Amino acid sequence: MTLLERYAEVAGRDVVEHLRQLAGLLKGARVVHVNATATGGGVAEILAPLIPLSRELGLDARWEVLDGTPEFFACTKLMHNAIQGKRAAPDEQALRAYEEVNAGNAARLTGVLNDAEFVFVHDPQPAALIRHFSKRSGHWIWRCHIDASHPDSRVWRYLQTHVAGYDASVFSLPAFVRALPHRSYVIPPAIDPLGDKNRDLPDEQVRSICERNGLDMNRPRIVQISRFDWFKDPLGVIAAYRIAKPFLPELQLLLAGGGASDDPEGVEVLRAVREEAGDDPDIHVADLPPGDNVTVNALQRGADIVVQKSLREGFGLTVAEGFWKGRPVIGGDTGGIRLQVVDHHTGFLVASAEGAALRIRYLLHDDARRQRMGEKAREFARRSFLLTRQLREYLTLMVALQRGAEERIGAD
Amino acid sequence: MFVVRDCAVIAIATARQANTVSELLDGIAASPPESLYYHFWTGLLQMRFGEREYNNDFAGWVAHQLHERRLAERLAVIDPTGFPDLEVLRGTLMDTIQSEIDVDARLLWLRATTPFDFIRSQIVTFDSGRRARTPEELAALLPELSVESLFYHFIDARRREPLGGDDFSLWLNNFDHAVRPLIDALAAIDYYFGSLEELRTTLARTFSRHLPGLESL
């Protein structure tokens, strides 16, 4: 079975047919995606399936990864945090390392990038590549995956000197967009329905992974899977569980996440979560190793309700993942979660631990209703949050860039 | 020959937001026409839940973020198909908001919990490769058409065509009087309150009912 056939099975034949027709307008186009890492992180997770899918659609797509140095990655980590609002800026030496790595990679990739008709540069790390392609003939697109709505102004001013030169930019939500002297498209992120984090799993495997993480599959289960980060409000989830517990004595909570090993704040949050959980035998805390996607998948499938009670959130990929597994999601009333969770349809938005507890009770009170909402959530994910939708929008963007700036483009 | 086209719509940010009614008014005044198009029409391409209460993004935002039912109702009733062009539609939107402010200055003090983001769109259209030579052949194609095709031919056409009709009806006009009842039935379909999947079923049923010889769907 071809890759497209496999996607047609999960996303729908009509969706794949639409992709074929759009891709037909770009047949053979040379498309290069450039990012900073080959594994780990949401960008690599999406590019890994996007490239073969694009190739099968007839595009000459390839993926290039930056060669970086520890100084470079230290600088880009600072930049990343600063764009997301942290008041911090790399010093001149760090910026020199950033520019040198970009210059070195530009030299290494000269042929490939000069030859490309479309170059997608993902996030700030490779943004400065464009400086070295003054005679480029292809369309260069800067794809910003992070919330740039309230950046540190020093860092944004610096980054803007690079990204202003692109032909277009792409942001995940309208609220994340910064004013730039070119068209800024809005394309939400997506999940890969065939990847380890989202593909179907045998019931037995789901059961065994859940049990290994302490869950009793005969009792109600709520799960939040997120990095250990204050903004994900894990202590609020424990508070919600405790409010609901007297009404649902069988209730169990699993908080699972990664990122604690290489993030000092993550270590602190994980410690606080464990302390708050205390010796409650029905609260389980799992610090997952990076890339343990099958476990994430199984824990979401094993849950009755997926929770993402964030206090601040860009686009909630875990919300889309929960939907895809047919689970209603109780989400914090913030950021992109507001666009995903629709009260009484795909889950509930909540603004407090009390609100989350109420919705946990409500959803666990009526199995049939919970199941109906889960089915609706899955269909919503199929239509709105799968890789196929994101690829369709990338293809549309490429056709639009190729054919002009008009509002209506007849592409025949 | 009816040439079935398909389309793909993509959103472009304008970096303009509104947090209050005055900012909404300013944004409507300053936005390009394709932004009005986006906020009135392209919501139909997105998945909906339950009944659609408010027919455009402006009305929905006023209802859900400002909680101003009266202004929301007045904005919701504006039918974009009834306007010869988007500038006239823009004028009506602005007049409606301004007239509410004139009678209720309290509106100026309200602040939304979530801002309104002005978006504009680009629409790429292309030949789907499907063709129909007769109304019966078109009827047979309908159940297989993508929702984007239906959007393009049945909804977007009202803005494209000078006479404001849908593409199916305009094409059916080339046939004899026997298809007149079908054209009238198509004109009576109110697509604003259902999903495009429901519209596909409704269209297929309508064609089937009015074309003798087609099996009942």
C-alpha cells in the first residue's frame, strides 16, 4: 500500500484526492525544508512524514538539517524563549556564533537552496540563511512555529532584519503574527495520524502500557500529558482531581511528560508535582524519556478524558492528539486551545481547578455522552488537525506565491 | 458542458485586531475587501458544531466576546448575497454598528475577552477534471463532489456572478423549461444553517426529486 493510500484510509479519500489535484499544479517543484534538528521536537515530527508524502504527490521535496555548535544552540534557545516572551537576549558573541553557523550552512547548502523553487525555513535557528542568497530565484518562506505575539523587543528587532527579507511568512495562529513587510499566512500545526504518537494501537498494548504506568483499566482515568512546566498547571490538575475524587472515589489521575531531564525548571516542577501527589495511590506521575511516543499514544488512548489545563498555551498539539483518539478534552481557556475545544461538542474549556473538576464529574457521569463527544472530537481532528490539512495549505500557499498576489487565482 | 472546479482557501493575517466595538468599526473600515469576504463566507468551509447561530464572524464575536445580543442579531441578519459588491456590504456593516453606538453609548466601553483578528484570504481554483454534459450527469456527480467544489459552485458563485446565482442554476438555464422547477428549488435552499456535507445531500436530493428517471436518493 502506498503512503497516500494509507493516509486516505485515515484522513479520507476525498482529502487525498484534493491533495493530488493541488499537487498536480506544482508537479516536480523543487521544495526544500530547513530546520535545526533531525529528531525530537514538533517540527522534526511533522517534517519526517511530510517529505515522503510530498514526494509521493510528485513534488521534488527534501529536508535539510543545520549543522550547529553548542554556542549556536545556546543562542537559539535564548532566542526561542525571548520570542515567546521571556525577557532575555543573546549577547554579541552569541549572535556571532549564530551568524557563523548560518554562514557555514549556507555555504554547504548553496547548490540545493539556489536550485529550489520553494524554501521553507523553520523557526529562528536557520532564519539568517537568507542573507547568503541575495541572488535567489525561488520563493523563500519563513515558518514560525512559536508564539511571537509578545517577544523581547531586542531579539525581535534583530530577527526581523533576517525574516523581513523572506517572500512570505507562516504563523500558527492569527494572534501569534508579527507585522512583516510581506504576506503572513496562517496555518495551524498538525499531527501525523500514522506516526507512533497517533497511529492505532492494539488494545492489548494500550492496556499493558497503561498498567505499567500504574493505571487500573477497570476504573475511571484522566490523563494530562505535557512537559513539566508551570504554564501547563499540573498542580491545578491535581487540585481538580482532589475536588472530583469524593464524588468519584474510583477516579485515577496520570500526569506524564518529558523535558525534566534537560530543563532546570522542569526538574523543579516535577519535584513539586511529586510532592503535591504525596502518597495518594491513585495519582501517578511519569517522567517519560524523549521520543517515547508509543507510550504517549497508549496513555491518551487509555484515558477516559484527556486534560490540558494550561494557563498559557500556543497551539495545543496534545489537544489535537486527544481528539484523534476519540477522547473529549478538558482544556484551559487560553491561547489556541480556545479554537480547538468547543464546549459540549469536543470537550470543555475551564478557567479553574473547580471548573475542571465539575467537567470531569459531568463527563464521567454519562458514558454515552462522553463517547458521542469523543466521536465528534475525532471527526474535528480529521477535518482540521491532520498532516494532510497542513500539507494542503502548504500546497495552496506555494501555488499562491507562484501565481501572484491576487485574491483569486485560477490555476489551470 | 459543466466543468467542475475545485478550490482551496488560505488565510492571511492582517496583523489588525479589535478589542472594542470602535476598533471593530475601524478595522472594518480599513480592511481589504477580501477580509470581508473571509469573515462572511469562509467559515462555511470549517467544521461546525450544532446549529449555526450567527452568520458571520463579526456577529459571532460580538455575541460571544462582547455579549451584546442586540448588535449581534443585527449583524447576523445581514445577508452578504444581497449586496452588489463588498464595498456596499462594508457600508452596511459600518452603518449597523454606528447606529447601535448612537443609541447605546455603553457599547464603546465594552472590552472583549478575546480580540477579533482580521484575516483575509486567497482562493486558488482549479479544474477537478470532472465534466457533466446533462443535468442527469451533474446529478450523478454531486454525491462525489468535494465540499470545496460545492462551496465554489454553490456559494462563492453568488459573489462571482453578476446575476448573483449559483453555477448549477446558471448552467441549467441552458436547458429547456423542464428544468425550471429544479432551478427554483435550488434557489430556495438556505445553505447558511447547515454544513457543506448537509448541503451536498440536499443538492443531490433536490436534483433527484426534479429530474425524472433518477433513482430516489
